[in-house]
Amino acid sequence: MFSLQIIGLRGLPDVSPGDNLVSLIADGVRRESVDVNDGDVFVVTQKIVSKASGRMVRLADVEPSAIAEDWASRVEKDPRLIEVILRESARIVRMDRGIIVAETKHGFVCANAGVDGSNVPGGYVTLLPEHPDDDACKIREGLTATLGSRVAVLICDTFGRPWRLGQVNVAIGISGLKPLADYRGSRDASGVFLQSTMIAVADELASAAELVMGKLHRVPVAIIKGVVDHEGEGAAHDLIRPGHEDMFR
Amino acid sequence: MFSLQIIGLRGLPDVSPGDNLVSLIADGVRRESVDVNDGDVFVVTQKIVSKASGRMVRLADVEPSAIAEDWASRVEKDPRLIEVILRESARIVRMDRGIIVAETKHGFVCANAGVDGSNVPGGYVTLLPEHPDDDACKIREGLTATLGSRVAVLICDTFGRPWRLGQVNVAIGISGLKPLADYRGSRDASGVFLQSTMIAVADELASAAELVMGKLHRVPVAIIKGVVDHEGEGAAHDLIRPGHEDMFR
């Protein structure tokens, strides 16, 4: 029987700036008696990566600019939050009805440039990791050394999307895994050439992991076992559609 | 240990118009000795639903209109294919560099209005099912009666998305499952109210299933075991963002 297993790693403690995520995750793996093997994929939420690396801002320390004050008054939001969002943005894609869709400095397009106040102490917000592919690489190297198995690591966040309601988990940092399965030029089961099929496997893995993470439970890490043909080099940057190919910028 | 399992149902025969999908899937479950329980989610590709219900078009039978001829010459595509795409579209969202992004009559926004020539006999294309929620309901009722377990059913297809490369599997037909987990008004683990978090669980389940389906293998059905809090009423229509709330129409 061909199957995947997705394990939610429960019981991790609250993460604070300076914490060693590799140790926390490895301790969780041992405590929950998860049998880790070569090829397993560790999916880690952005929130704990941002917290551990100190990517948190106390809103009381933020001095909003005039433009942030102006925008905030129009959308009835905290001007200090708008200021943080603007600082994290390379470009505002849309601003309408209190929703800001921005392109981050990494090139991700998401609500509020990834600035988020959930699962953070009151009065604070988290920013996306500054270099999430590098963070994924460090966690992968640490877990591989500590656990003795060659694993891949994804850092994930929940993003909204046009046309469809609800957010889905996507990959914002990748190490040890090919983010796209490229079937262009292959033949399908009927022998027909597939013209343009590229599957965003890293995003599908992130979405699969979210199913055991939820938003209210403290399950910031999932382990996916049984994935095939995924190992290789790659970065979340590979998932960003180049501007000149994008019809919805 | 809290975990999900995703099983790929291999060895299903080619599907032809008029085939009984419930029988084919139930036979596959027995042949592969899958232990089906209440709450299991069956994810079924659009392709076999469209084939079984005869939603196939032989391009040789299509008479392209003048507008299809005109568009086809500009994007270097088969005018008969463009004609079929136009017939399936309620609205063209973008047409650029040979790519047509269209809103289907169901309200889905996707490339080529879901018209697809892969995994179909040469010279044919499939259309999306006409009423995929109804198809999901019929399959669910059939499987529940045949297998004796209360299951949920998703019909899925791979859709591209703006800003990110690659396609991901999403739900286009749903029965027996709540498509969205609505955390609005809930408190997170820090006691902070979550303002706007709705997770598109049905799409994440579809993406998870794709990981065992692939594009080249004949695995048109996946079974997801261990999902919690998902049972209920819902339709894929619930996942369509209303036009007046959509900033990217």
C-alpha cells in the first residue's frame, strides 16, 4: 500500500527569542517517540522561527509615519501596525476595505506583508523571517546532525489567495527538497505529452502539514513520512513567479 | 501520537463514459485491503469523474467560431480547443502569452476553464464536471452504502495561482465535509483573538492527496484517514470568493 503519514509534534514549549529550535524539535521527537528516517520532511511554522530569531516588534515602540497615520485612519487599523507592514513591504499590490496585500522583500505576495499578531504575546507582532531559506537550511543541518537522518525542512505560513476563500499553508523557506515537480515534456498514462504541468510539491506538503497543526493548538512542527522523489536542492525563492510572467501583479 | 495517513489507491482501470465509479473505487479498496472507517475522506480526481460522466469532447467534432479562430491565431493554439474553452467560460479573466485564465460557469477561476487534454485519449479533451458537488454527493452516498462507513468525498483538480509557480490540487466538489475551518472570534494559544483566520481545509486535503497521486501514475483516488472536526455539510461552492470581496477579478 502506497501511503504518506503526517505526524503532528505536540507538546513543544513556548518559543522565545534566542531559543534553539533544533534542540526543541529534537527533544519533541524523542519525547513523542517519532521514528525519524532519511527522506522525512519536517514542516515548521513561520511563527516559531520568527520568535526564535527575534523577528518580533513591540507596537508600543513603533513611531508611525504620516503615511501610516493616513492609511490607518482610512482602514480603521492601528497606525503602528500599518507602519510595520509598510516597513516589511517592497510593494503594495492592493489596499482595499481594510485589507493590505503586499509583496514582501523576499517576493512573497500576502496579506499584511506577513506581519501577524496571532500566537504572540499581546502588544507584539511577528515579522516573517528575514532569510527563511537560510533558516530552513540551518534547521535541516541541525536536525540531520542531531537525529542522524537526512531530513528536509520546510518553513510554512498561511496565505490567502485570490478567487478562493480561506487561507492555505504554503512554503516560505525550503532546504533539502525540490519545491516543484516538473512534468513538462513527460508523457501521461495515455502517452500524451504534458505541456505545462508543474506541481508545487513544497506548497502541497505545507498544506498537508497544516491539517495536523491547526491554528489553536500548539503544534508548530509536523513530520511527513513516505514522500518520494522530493530530495534535492531548492529554495522557496524558486516558487516565486517572476514579475514578467505574472498576470496579476 | 497525532497523525494523518494518506493512502493512494493504485491499480484502478481506465475509466470510460458510463462506468460506475463507486464500484470501481470500492473494488480498489477491497483489492488493496484498505481498512475504511467513519470519517475517512475519499479524494477523487476530476479526470475520472469527467470521463465517467461523459464530459469529454472530441476536437474533430468542434466547429470553431470566428472569435475562436481569431484568438487561436494570436496565441498559436488549436482553434477548436479555444472554442471549447470559450464554451466552458462564464468570463475571461486574463488572456496573455497563450494562457487563458477563465471563470467557469461554476465560478472557479483557472487556466483554460478546466479544459484539459492530459490523461485522455488523443484528440479528446475533458471538461470539468457540470455539477461537481452533486457528483461528490452521489459518490459519497454510494461509497457509504457499499463500504458501510460514513465517508466524505472531495473531487479535485490542479489549479495554478497568481504570484507563485506551480499548480496545487484544490477541491472542486465536496460532500460530507466542511470546506472551511472558521477561527474568526476564537482565541489562539496566547489568548489573542484571531481576527480573520479561515483555513480552506478542503483545499489542503486535496493538496495532501495529490502527494500520493502524482500526474504520471494511475492513482486517481486517495483516502485520507485521521482528519478531525471536518464532518458536516458543505460544498465547493462555499470556497468561491464572492465577486464583491475579490480584489483580483
